[in-house]
Amino acid sequence: MKAYVLDAVWAPKPEYQPKEREISDKRAVRGDMVYRDLRAGLKDVPDPAPGPGDVLIRVGACGVCGSDMHAGSAADDGYTNYAGHLKLPVIMGHELSGEVIEAGVNVRKFKPGDLIAVEQMRPCGLCDACKTGFFNSCRNIEEVGLSIDGGFCEYAVVPETYCIDINDIVERLGDKIAAFEAGALAEPTGVAYNGLFVRGKGITPGSNVSVFGAGPIGLASISLARVAGAAKIFAIDVNEERLKLAKLCGADYSVNPAALDGKNDTVSSIVLDQTGGVGCKTVVEAAGAPDSTYPEIVKLMSINANVSAIGRSPRLAPIDLERFIVKGCSLSGSIGTAGNDIIPSVLKLMGSGKLDMRGIITGRYDLSRVQEGIGDAKRGNHGKVMISQFYG
């Protein structure tokens, strides 16, 4: 079958000390410190075969994520730009859905013809993080498309436990490809759901919400805030095309910091003016620009606000903790989509018709053009780029 494979040389930098698991498996907790001389491209690989507890799916759709862009690009020193978990070689793509074409002998819930979405995070269930229910912080986690094979391919094998039925979505939408796209969007939407409702305090109906960053995670945060009953939603981004998508997702106000003078006219002054000085009870940082976002965030937080930190960056955040203390606010770090019924809840919202994220798809590429699709996504004007062998 055809698959888009990323490979590289395992060569830890002198200043980096790999852990035992990294050495034995030739993997990296910090990809940018270990893998160099990247090679990525579409190639022929053996067709996968399901085990007794697996299903074999024909991949229906797979979204391009920022991690795909970073993992496949190199810094000046030749090492990958991706600072997260990698085990190469790997078939890339972790936001996937598909149709079951074969079920292992021990599979009970799924049969050929069923449509499914695939969970990306695969915790070990044995470490201290897993034992206390923090599956996304698993010390031995596997991640689809990054440390185990993903969805930029024709066929994939998925353990039954990581499959979620989306047959009700195809019944609602009346179209298989539309259902595949919805299922693939469950992963980035699940990241936002985790930040808002699991790691964060949730959204109080009638409260105000600010979302910094209108990429896929930010757009999903806006859509979920609208579904949850937010009063006023503010989208903040420097990209006008993404701000237009934010309005389509339910944002009431779009603010471009680059268009403001930064003195009399700031993000926080606009938010406070439009909320009568109350500010926002929920704030999402999905921009991954902590050095520029947090100085404004602390000014627009309401009393008892929660700031959900989802965007990742090596840059440090200048945070005025006094404002957190005086206002009784909290800061919640959030990563991943494992556990807590996150992906199933997102898919139930989609199946009920209350949530439809397909409007953020602004680029569709056939599997044969996956490299082109990733390159297009890097330019930064897209909401979500989707790959499918069914686009033709």
C-alpha cells in the first residue's frame, strides 16, 4: 500500500541524556534533541494485517496537524523541529477515521462496513500517571502518527479499544466522506474539549470566553464554547483568514493584535470594554505564543477565571501572579485526548447535530498529494488541511 513515512537518523545531541526506554527503543521523548537528517515521502509499504483484537480499516480521512509540519521539517542543525515524542520510522498522521474492512476474531463491537474514528493517545495503564487517571501524562505513552503508525496511508490496523463508532454521523450527514471528515476532526476538537471541560473549570453558561489563537484547536474551542452557552466569545489572532473562520465557528468578536496600536488600543482593553469591565471567565491560550499572550490574558481575566494553557512553545511566559492571587484565578495545563470520555463526547455532539467542525476544512488533498498538503498547511492561512484517498 501507499504510505507517507518519516524517517531519520537517531543521534542524540551531546547535551541530551536519553532515558532507558529511548535508548532501548531508539525513540525520543524530545525529537528535536535526537533525530536528524530527515527523510519523508510517499512510498510502498507492506499491507498491515489485523491481530485477534484489531480491526483493519480503509483510511477515510486524516487531518494535517502542526506536529506533522514540525516533525517533518528540520532546523539549521539538521534536527527535526518537533520537540515532542517520536519513534522513527513512522507512518505519519494522527487525526484519522475510516471504514472497517476486516475484524479480528476477538473483536466484538465492530464489523466490516462500520465507520469509526480513531483515538490517537495510547497510554500504558501501568505507570503512576495512568494509575491516578492522568492518561495523557502517561510515562510510556504511544502516539499514533508519531511513535506508532498513523493515517497518511491506504490501510491501518487499530486495536478495538481505540475505535469509536461514527455510524450515526454518516446517517445524519448522508455522506461517507463527510462522516470521515467529521470523525478525523474529533481529535483536534478533543484537545480543546480536554482543555475546557476536563482540565479546566468548564464554561458557565452566560459567561464570557476569550480564545487566543484561531488555529484548529482555537476554532474548536470557540465552537465548543458556543455549544456550551457562552455569552460573548472573543477570538484573537494575527491572521485575518483564520479570524474569518473564527466568526463562522461562533466568535462574536475578532481581534487582530497586529492591527492595534498596543497602547490605548489593546486586546485586553477591547475585551474589557465589550464586557462592561467584567472580563472573561474562561480564557484559552491556543496560540503557543506565551511571551505575547499572557501579559494581555492577566488583564482580561474575570474574578474566578480559568486560563487553559493548550498552545505549546519553548518560549517563557511573563505572568503577573498577583492578578491570579487577587482575583482567585487558576491556570490549567492541558495536553492530549485520552480518557475521561473525551473523544466519545465530541463524537456524540457531532452525531446529535449540535457540533459540526467541517467548516474549518479549507484544504483537501488526495493521498498522492500529502506532501503538498503538509506544505500548504505550513503557510498558515488554513483552518484545517485534510488528506483522503477518496478525494481523487
